[in-house]
Amino acid sequence: MGNRVYRKVLFWREALRLERYVVQVVAVDPMQVTNENGNAGAALVGGMVDGEIVRIYTTRRLKEDDIIHELLHFRYPQESEEEVRRMTEEMLISRNSIYMGSGMKERF
Ligand SMILES: [Zn+2]
């Protein structure tokens, strides 16, 4: 995982109070992913939990909203996909005030 992606993962892990979990990003070859018709080369971003390890599997470079989205699914497993999308938007919008508030602005 690239350094910039990793810094974002660490930031959001802390912002969402998931410090006790290890978050790993696992690159997946798109040719190993099939779509609903069984054709290889599909895109994938998905999270899986294994004890205290959260793994985000992805066929492409993660964007910040991917990271927030997957961590929110883990943090709030009861929330619907729609609600997680809404929360992701909200967190992206409030990101600047989070940085200012926690003094973490320098990390980015
Ligand atoms: Zn989702």
C-alpha cells in the first residue's frame, strides 16, 4: 500500500476510534474477480474482519472515501449500505474540522 493511502488509513482508523484494530489493505488482481456473469476483470472494494485485523480488499488504488466507507461498515455493522454512504459523505465534508480539532492537520 502506498504511503499516502496508509496515512489516510491511520488517520481514519483513529478518527473512528478503531485504534485497537490493525487495518490492512490487500491488493487483489482484477483477473481473480468475476462479475455477476462470471467474467473475470471485475472491480472490487470490500472489507473483511479477522479477529482484530480489518482487511480491505481492493482491485484499485483506494480513495479516501473507500477507506472511510469500509471502516464505517466495520465500526457500525448494523447500519445499512445507504446509511454508510451518507455517513461517508458527511465525514468527508467534516474532515477539515476534524483535522483542526484534533491537531492532526500536519499529517496530510
Ligand atoms: Zn458499502
